[in-house]
Amino acid sequence: MRTPRTAIIIGGGIAGPATAMALTKAGITATVHEARPEGADGNGIMLTLATNGIDALRAIDADGPAIAAGFPTPGITLRTHTGKRLGVSTTGGALADGTLSHTIRRADLYEALHNQAVARGIDVARGKRLVSAQESTDGVRAVFQDGTEAHADILIGCDGVHSTVRRLIAPAAPVPSYTGLLTTGGYATGVKVPAAPGSYEMIFGKRAFFGYALAPDGQVWWFVNIPHSREPAQGEVETISTAQWRERFAEVFAEDTGPALELIAATPDFAPMTPIHTIPHLSRWHTDRVIVIGDAAHAPSPTSGQGASLSIEDAVVLATSLRDLGSPDQAFTQFEMVRRPRVEKIIKAAARINNNKAPGAAGRLIRDLMLPTILKLTATAKGVREVYEHHLDWSTPASTTRTVRS
């Protein structure tokens, strides 16, 4: 197979425009196809753009607008439902110029990446829901629900945890794994919280998990994780009204110290309540000309704080692999060999944290006794450095792309 010169990207969220910009820098013409007519900018609440994600954006000269849209959050203070401080979980050290991990609205990160992609001449087609993809010896044909088609040398699935491309690559692949948690959140104004601007607080509530960050302008960004043992049917949680959720929140946070109920009361509208899913292990990431990356291949839980950053890393590694290794099948194989060990290790670590978010009384006691020591030991641990100090150098040949600062 010859070196690809054109690519179809399925999914216009975070990974889509980042991948398109990386491919463009590598000399490959990419077009982004997003299923939603209105785009993907309205989804989600806030996320962590970690230092490794910022560093990956710098490899494709795309970090500035993303950093400007968020605010630095160097650590997360963890508390019990009584308000007892358990310790601080690091979000990594600073980059060489002092840049720290940032908290950013997902919509703002989407806009920052999307606008840069368009400014670089990358075409973004909306309302293009993929139905099928057929490979041949000279390329891929993508067929969309509206009857249109697109043709290119390769196709890249950046379409998230419920990926259509993943099902086309591996029809027998396991479905996304439900974590047992539902999530929503919002933005509250006019509430004073016991935290400094730029700080992040997370509370292991007695019956649910609550997190918030105080933005520099005084607005408080918050989210909840509520245990729900049975996986909801598609569309089920959307039928529950905001008023009903407020009643549920009042119940689950009634015994907790902290600003959860006050912040929820000060928020006019919540983000849609959604079940949290992960893709802990997918046996097959690609065929000869089609590949999935980001959450479509390896979705960690939000607990990792790494979903967006890993997707951006993927974009850079895939682009350099295609640039340096010629044929798509060689590049895809190299990409998977480099990326799989890193992302699956992070996914496993995040899953262990999820299990501690709403344990029973005995579990809470053990967690609260052990966590302060664990946080102290992990603050400077090699594993933490490997996550946040992961550095991708655009000029490094693909066969040695994965390097870690020490």
C-alpha cells in the first residue's frame, strides 16, 4: 500500500479536529464528518486538559486557544462527606514554561480546536452520520445516512465511546462497559465556597460523589456521580425531569458537609444526565485502512482526568506513524503497539478510583484510613510522572515516538 494522502475522520468532538490538524501537519488531507447537524459543541460539562494533553497540542501548534479558555488546576483536594481533608491528588507538575493542567468547559475546548481546524482549511461536514464503510485495494468508501458518500485512502473513527466505526471494524466487540454511575453537572453563580480561585475540591459523599472547581471569575463549575446499579435503557434518564433530579440530589447529599446542595440550587439548568461508560479493552483497533482512536478505542472513566488528553496524544502518534511508516497497515500496527500499554494502564487505575466513589460503611472506613497515605506515596510516584510527563516530539521518528520526560 502507498502512503495515504487523504483521510476521512468520523466524529467532530475533541479527537476529530485534533486528528485533522495533526494529519494536515503530516501532509495528509483530512475531512471531518460529524453526525450531529448542530455539531458536538454542546455536549458534556467540564474536563481536565492535563499537561500531557497540552504538550501534545503543542506538537501540532494548537495549545494556545485551549489554554486561554480554561484555568490552571494543579491539584485536587479530596474530602470525606464530613468535610475531613484526606489529601491532595496531583494533576501533574508544570511543563518547562510553567504551564499547569487546566480545567476547561468541554464546549470551549471543542470550539478552540474546531475553530483552529477550520482556520487551517480543514473541511468539517455536519449532519453526516456514518452507516457503512467499504475497503478496497485503493481506499475506503464511507456511506452516510443522508445518502452521500466520501472516498479517501483511510478512515479514522474519532466517534467516541458509542462508536459506529468500532462496530464496523469488530462487529463482535463487547459493548461499552457501564461503570454503575450516572453523571451531570452545571455552573453556579452567587455562591461562596470554601476554596481559592483555581482550586478543585472533590467530596466522597455518603451516597454520591461531588466535585467542584472555582473559576477565576467566581463562577463555580460542578459535577456529580450518582451510583445507579442497573444500566439505564437508552433515553431512560432523559425522561426524568430537572425537578425530579433536584429531589434526588436533596436526598443523596442530605448528610454531606459541603456546598453541594447550595450549588445545585443556584444552577438554573443541568447538563443532561448520562450513564458513564468505558472501553477497558478492545482486542482490535484497526483493519488495513480503518482505525479507531480516542474514546472509540479506549475510553477511560472521567475519573482518570485523561480522556481528552489521551485522544490528543493519539492524534499526534497516529499522524507521525502515517508520516513515517508509509502504508496504513504498518502505521496502524505501530500506533496500536505504542498506545495500547499506556492507555490501558490509565484505564485500570481510573476504574479502581470509581470503585471508591460510593462504597458501603465498611468500604468508606477503609478508604478514609488508607487514602491519605496512598496520596502521599503517589504524589511523586513514577506512575504519576509517566502519565503527566509523557512527551511527544513531532520531529521524532514514529518508531521511537513514545518518550517520557523524567
